[in-house]
Amino acid sequence: MSDPYADDAPEGRIQLGFLARLWPFARPYRRGFTACLGILFVSFALELLGPWVLRQAIDGPMRGAGPTDERLRALGWHGLAFLGVTLAGAGLGYVYGLLTAWNGQRVIRDVRRALFDRLLRAGLSFHEKQTAGKLTTRVTSDVENLNELIATGVLQSVFDLLKIGGVLVVLFWLDVGLALFTVATTPVVIALSLLFRRNAQRAYRAVRGRLALQNAYTAELIGGVRTTRAYGREDAVALRYGERNGATNTAWLATVFHFSVFFSLVDLALRATTVGLLWFGGTAVLDGSLQPGQFVQFWLYYGLLSGPVKELGEKYNVLQAAFASCERVFGLLAEPAFPPPRPGGAPGLPSPRRGAARVEFAAVDFAYGPHAEVLRGVSFAAEPGQTIAVVGPTGAGKTTLLGLVGRLRDATGGSVRLDGVDVRDLDPAQLRARVAYVAQDLFLFTGTVLDNVRLFDPTVDEAKVWAALTTVGIADFVRSLPQGLQAPVAERGGTFSQGQRQLLAFARALVVDPDVLVLDEATASIDSEAEARLQQALAAALRGRTALVVAHRLSTVRAADRILVLEGGRVVEDGDHRTLLARGGRYAGMLAHAAARA
């Protein structure tokens, strides 16, 4: 059985195609990155200049002839020159670090914004296949991994390659024999790098998978903490989490092992080269074929060569993780957003007036997949101002049907029309400004009561919010809170009862003044007394509006203008309460069954 938390990201590979996809995010800040590259070249020039100054000091004032005072004075000037070069290099390094971090974080900010926007606009089917923990990992740690790629990874790696090439040219210019001996160790380092790449790639793949699994499981455990405590399963849940945490730790230790072995072997190869360089270079100095200052200059330049060689191995490690994150991030960015209006669709609704709308289902089919058909040939029309109730057994397709009105999903056959216009031809924002949806599984955001009723829209004034709260009968409760509209709301509304949360959701729907009100089991968790008050309040709110209502409580649909009985994805009965009751069919049977259970 497949694990719903398993990592589904493809293998991380360094691909230049990802850089092309990152370029649109980096392009607005190209001047900053160009400045970083310029700083690197100037810093490299200063690194080359320092050993040259030391050579001049050793082979000049230190070994030359002439008065001691003059030689000391010259040696002091050489020392000041070397100090100046060193300070300039340190200053440029500081500026480079600040500039790369600044540029990288600006790009990361834009990537994270685009990624979160795409997650908000992705279809419901996408979110139903993903776990919250996995998506959180994408938006946080995966995006942050890109910072290494953008800020220092690619730029520094390319420059290190250029730096290695430049240093090798200088080494051959100084002494061909010593340069050839230095280059002789390169195949060993390359072989170690290839071996490390194969093993590290496998290890980091395991880490990414385990980490995504652990994050997803953690998010689920936090969300289900009430159930865990209610059944006293803390120890069992902690044991399962410990297993996943241990697997993640084991995967990390494997990467640490490969990382340590690789750098230890590379360091050993470089130190062996250093010993050989000391022997052959020292011999050349003793026999007079090489000046001491020239040997010191060669020695220091070799240090400039060994640094980038070691860093390239480490950078490959960083780049591999970053490119794996690129695959994940761009995979999400490629996820299609909610379908826009169809080409050539209507520019707007024909009726600009608000207050009512005609909703029509014309031979509507819907399926979640090839073998998951939910609705079959559903046809009906809700005239402006009508309230239509939809009833039926669990799994009949009631919630799916209501979701088609506001394009939470799209019909796979037939059409859903608002005032004669196919909803697929309308801009989703225009459509949802006229259709308000209240579900049983409502969601309250962390913030304040005011934030949740007007959904962070500052254009909705408090007077309108109070009017909506009054309509649904919860205004007195909100006034009784110590901070009123500014009263804090905990995550998912945990500080309020289920009934209070649903009343706030009703107010949220009414504050946008919709033409169509869609209620999906919206009174399921309200007690009978609260429901009676709510029904009375909603009667006024629904006047002049079109409403579609789903409810298991048949008492809440008696006053509907029409009642549709949905079964097996089809409308099997259609009529008002009295007509259907007199018919003695499915609806009458549901009423009799409900009465028997009461």
C-alpha cells in the first residue's frame, strides 16, 4: 500500500534548464548580480596581487644588496602594500556577502510569493491529492534551498571554475615542472568527486523523502491532537513519530558519512600534493633554479587552487540539493491554476443588477475520474429569488452539485449557467462576487473576528460587518467578547463552539451581499433552538436572493420553493414539500424514516 506521505519529487539533477526558469525571477535584480560578479573578479585580482607583493619583498629587499635602512624601508612599503591588498579583499568580501544575500532574498521572496499564489489558485483536485505538510515543506525549506543556488551556488561555482583556470595559467607561467606535478593530482580528485556524486545523490534523495514524510505526519498529528487525547493514544502516536524521526536521522547520518569521507580523501590528496610540492620546490630553490620568493608565490597560488577544488565538491553537494528543490518548486509552479474564462467567453453577466440571479443546470455530468462518475444528466433551474433544497443519501453528489455553481469544480459534461451565461465563460473573481458558499466543514483563520467576517478585505466597513452579524443572530455574542470585533480567533476557530463558528461563517457569506447563496449542510452543528433563530434570520436575508441548500435535517428544507431529491447522481424527484409528501416517494420515505428516529 502506498504511503500518502511518501516523497514524490523526482531525482535531483543539475540541469541548466532550471536556471532558465529561474531567470525571470532574477532578471529584475540583474544589476545586483552583475555587481557581485564584478566584485568576484576584483577580489581574484587582489588574491593574485598579494603573493606577487610577497615575492617582490623576499627576492628584493630581503635578499638584495644595499644599505640596511633602505632595505628595511622598502620592506615596510611592501608590507603596507600587502596589508592594503588584504584589507581591500576583506572589504570586498564583506560587500559581496551582503549583496549576494540581499539579491538572493529578493528573488526568494518573489519565488515564494509566486508559489503561494499558485497554491491558492490550484484546483481542489490538486489539494485533495497532497498533504498540508508536504506543501508546507515546498513553500518553506525547498524555496529556502533555492537561496543557496541563487545567492552563491551557481555564481560562485562558475567563478571557481574560472578561478581554477586562471590560477593554472599563472602556475604554468611561474614554473612548468611544478605546475605539471600539481595538475597530476587532478584525476584523483575527479575520481573521488564522481564516486561521491553517485553515493551522495542517493543519500540526499532519501533525506528529502524522509523529511517530507516527517513534516506531513507532524502537521497531521498537530491537527488531530484532540482525537489523540480523546482516545488516550499519545504513546502510540509518539511511537510512530519516533519511528519517522529516527528514519530521517538515519538518512541524515548517511549523508554526513559520505560528506566526511569525501572531504577527508580530497584533503588527503591535496596534502600529499603539498608535501611533494615542498620537496620538489625546495630542491629547486637549493640548486638555484628557483628563487625563494618565486617559490613562495607559487606555494600561495597553489593555495588559491586547492581552495576552489575543495569548494567545488561542497558546492556540488549544495547545488544538487538546490536543484532537487527546483524540481519540486517548479513542479508546483507548473500546476495549472483554476481554469480561466474560456477563449471567446462572455465579457460579463448580461444583468448588472444585484439581488437575484437565475441558476440553471443543463444536463450536467461530473466525474472525478474515468470510473468515478458522481452526477449524471442533472437538469433544473432556480429562478431569481427561489430557494431550492437538495436532499438525498450520503454519496448522492449533493456537495459536488453545489460546488459547480461557484466553480469550485467544473462540470465534465453539460453546463451550469448564471443569468444565462455559462459559469466557465466568466472570470472566477466576477462569479464569486455574486455567489457565496457556506460549508459544513468551515474554516476560521487565525486573527480577529473582524478579519474572519470580512476575510481581510479592508474595503468592508464595520457597519456592514455588524449588519451581517445581526442578521444571523450572533451580534450580541460578539459584543459580549472583551474586544468585540477585535477579539482574537485561535487557529481554526478553536476558541469558539461549532455553532458559533458556523454563525460567523454565515455572516461572512452575507457581508459580500451575494446574489446566490449556497448552503452545504450549514446548520448541521447548530442545536435546534439556535437553528430556529437562524432560520428566522435567514428568511429575511434570503428574500430576493437565489439560494441552493443541502441539509440532512429535513425540517430545514420544508419552506424551500422546490426540493430536489438526488440519488445515484440523478434527480429522482422534484417538487415542493407538499407535492413530494403527497406523492409518497423517496422524499416521503426520508421524512418517515427521520420521524421514526426522532
